[in-house]
Amino acid sequence: MKNIVSLVTVLSLTLAAACQDHHFVPYDKMGPLPEPAPSKQGKVAVPSPQPASPYKSPSQAMMGAAPKAEPGFTGLIASGVVEFSPDAVGSAPPGWTLYIIIRPAEGGSAIAAKRVDKPSFPISFELTERDIMMGQPKSGMKISVEARYDEDGDPITKGKNDLYGKADGQVIVGAKNAVVRLKKPAG
């Protein structure tokens, strides 16, 4: 066994010595880099007097000019306060995670969301373009402002002890007074 270990050690050292870069020159001793050789044609590339046209996909080329993208949403989506409803006060210990979610009023995927770790209630919130997840809110769009006080802090799971709430009434993008009251889950 000792002979095998010795043999492996000798082979490793031999291979390491053979793999050294013998062409290494320290940067400070390198000197200036050589100038590139002139081309055989002796010409220098100059910019074209006409700028190249932007690339168009085949479908854009068939349909004509590419449509201009609409500018992204900027500003306030909604702000307000999240608080406990009277029946939920004291039902959840401090230290959980609060998720504030904005969806289209008719339902669907979240447009924007915000996570707040270990919040103190009542808590004021503000969701802006920085909180957008999917889609684009539009001025005057009807939205649903929801909140979940989550026991395990995982946005995917929904626990039996989590508290839920949704702003009452109609909320429109830009609203500054949404009130979400967290309630115990039914059942």
C-alpha cells in the first residue's frame, strides 16, 4: 500500500512539473505590444455614409415597420394600510411575513407584489413600478389589492393559520387609500 501511495505521489509531482507554463513573462518585463501588420490591401475600414438599417425579423419584414413599444408604467399603483380585522387581532404572533398583492379586478396573475418581513400592524404600504411582476397596470384600471400574513414566509404555500384580506370596494390604479383588513380563514 505504501508503494502505491509513493508511486501516485511521484507521478503527481512529475505531471505537475510537466504542466508548467514555460512561456510566462511577467507583465512589467513584457514591454510594448507589437503593432498589427498592415493589411495586404492597404485599406483602412471606414464607416459607411449611410447607417445600416436595424434588423427586422421575417414577420416584421413582411408586415412593414415594427410597431413601437408602449412606454412602461411609472408611478404609484396603489397605497394604503393593512390592519387586522377585529376577529383576527391577537390570532397571529408577530414575526410572520406579509405579502401585499395587486391583481386585475377581474382576477388573474399578480401585476405587482411586495414582501414585508416581520411587520408591525397597522402597516402602511405603497406599490409602484418597482414592484411590478407581470403585465402593465394602466391608468384608470380596476385592481384588487390583497394581503396575506403568512406563517412560513413561503409565497407559494398557503397555510391553515395564514390570515387573508382584500380591500373593499372599487380600487383604481393610483389609489392612495386602500384599506386591507386581515381575517381568519373561513373553515
